Amino acid sequence: MQDLIKEIIARHLGKVLINEKISNYTTYRVGGKVRAICFPKDEKDLIELLKIIKERKIKFFILGNGSNVLFSDSMYDGIIIKLDNFNKINIQDNIIEVGAGYPLVKLSRDAMRAALKGLEFASGIPGTVGGAVFMNAGAYGEDMSKIVHSVRIINSDLEIVELTNQEMQFSYRTSLLQNHLDYVCISAKLELEKGNSEEIEAIMNERREKRRATQPLTLPSAGSVFRNPQGMYAGQMIEEMGLKGFSVGKAEVSTKHANFIVNNGNAKASDIKKIIDTIKTKALNKYGVKLRVEQRLINWVGVSEKESDKDED
Ligand SMILES: Cc1cc2nc3c(=O)[nH]c(=O)nc-3n(C[C@H](O)[C@H](O)[C@H](O)COP(=O)(O)OP(=O)(O)OC[C@H]3O[C@@H](n4cnc5c(N)ncnc54)[C@H](O)[C@@H]3O)c2cc1C
């Protein structure tokens, strides 16, 4: 691993930070350390970086804004790649081409200013374009699948390929990328509709107020923990089970929104995980329903990254 890190630095493949605390890069503000975080400058760097990581069979993880991940407290014995430099945007008529590292909230405001509608749902989602594509992020009945025209990715053979909306296999909080964890989204082409900036802004403002009123936005969290089971609301189930305010260490089921777990200060990732496990067990006993975690569980013993949104069994 040390040799690999030295090689990455020697080859000038972008900024490299060693032994970083993952908690500084996740909205839960939890997670152990990582051997190195790399910030490739461009697509060429990224492909070179992936090539040497893969040749040495080192594990890697593409991290967006860390707003939908729960890393364990243990050392991540691999490389985290952040695409902060993939932040270009080009708006032409109703088409936006945007880099994977571009913040979604900023993008929704750019679209509003350009009088393009379709991204209003994203104005309160604190992720990046890459993370939103991976998760098919959405709200208010809308999601990325409704606006993505195509996505440029780097595939397992380190080729750049453009996938159509259909090829991305979007469904509820899911995309093709969740079945190919070594694919990297580098940019997306979005197709929006022409609209009126003031009307779009009014919708966004109204939704922001609604979020402020119903979500614990002043405390670290990673948004909704569980996917809604068919015909049910995870938050309502958790509330009915009397788990609002349930805490382990400094982690707590939000008293404002039961499908959020908040970090009340120095919580450990294991505190959050214990709450998740408790909720799952109780939901199974009370409702006979296996709640599925929406957030990605990373670097947990016995939990495969691929299955992190499904079940740990
Ligand atoms: C307060 C709050 C409110 C939220 N509200 C919503 C909401 O309304 N709707 C909703 O859907 N989500 C919501 N979320 C969750 C989260 O913001 C979204 O899932 C978001 O899309 C995650 O983006 P990210 O960049 O933070 O991804 P990360 O959390 O960094 O990563 C998530 C997954 O995407 C993968 N990934 C990231 N970038 C790439 C890439 N370039 N290529 C390949 N894989 C990649 C990662 O490897 C990881 O598996 C909320 C979160 C918070 C904290």
C-alpha cells in the first residue's frame, strides 16, 4: 500500500491526502481513517489512477459528498477517490452537461437561473451529480431517471462509455452502478424543460421551508436511513414502534423525522449501526417487514458493499 501511495504521488495524479479521517468527508461526521484520499485532476489522471490501483488489487471507493454513506469506525484499507475536480458545467438550450463532482444543490440553482425546470426536486439534496446518479436520488415523486439523458462512465476495462438512460436501469433509489461497483460516473447529460425562473424558484423555496420544518437539518445525518417498503412509510413505522428519540451513545433517531438518525456530537459509526439493527429487528417482529437500508454501509465486517442496501444475511 505504501508503495502504491508513493507511486500515485510520484506520478502527479492529483492531490493525495494520507491517513485522513473519513468523518471529515461524510455528512454523518463518522467513520474511521483511510490510507489515502486521491483527487484526480481529470479523466486521464483518473484512468491512470484506477489502472495502478487495479493492477495491485487494492480496494477503492468513489466518494461523492458522503451524504448517503455509513463507513465503519475501522481503518479503510484502500483508497478513496474524490471527483471534486470533475466540476465543469455546460448549459446549452435545455441540455446540461455536468461533471460527476458537481454539487446537486448548486446545479438545481443553475438550472433555475437558466429557466430550466426538472431539477426542483434536487434543491435540498446535499449530494454530487455522481452520487445522485448512482442512487437515482429523488424527492416529491421525481428523481434523476426523469431528467438523465445519458451518463458517461469508466467501465471495468477502464474505457469511457456513454450509457443511455435506459441502459442505466434506474428504479427506486437504484441504478446500474449499484451492480457494478467498479464503474465510475464521470459526467451526466441532463435534458430539462424550458420554464420560468421565478416559478421554479418559488417551488424550490417552498420545498426548502418544508424540509426545514420536517427534517433535522441542523444536525449531522445522511438523510433517510431506510427505503420505504411498498405501500408503507419507514418513518411512520419507526414512529409507531415508539423509537423516535431512541439513542445509542451519541446517535439518536431524530425526534423531528423518525427515518433520520442524527449524530448529537462524537457519535461512533457503530452507535448508528446499532440503531439501524435495532430498528430492523423490531420492524420484522412487529410488521413482518424486512426494512432495507437506503444508505451505503461501507467497511463493515459481514456486510458486503454490493449488498449494503439489501440485507446483511
Ligand atoms: C439532509 C439530507 C437530506 C437528504 N435528502 C435526500 C432526498 O430527498 N432524496 C434522496 O434521494 N437522497 C437524499 N439524501 C441522501 C443523499 O444526499 C443522496 O443519496 C445523494 O445523491 C448522495 O450523493 P453523494 O454525492 O453524497 O454520494 P455519496 O454518499 O458520497 O455516495 C453514495 C454512493 O454513490 C457512489 N458514488 C458517488 N459518486 C460516484 C461516482 N462518481 N461514480 C460512481 N459511484 C459514485 C458511492 O460510491 C456510494 O456508493 C439526503 C441526505 C441528507 C444528509
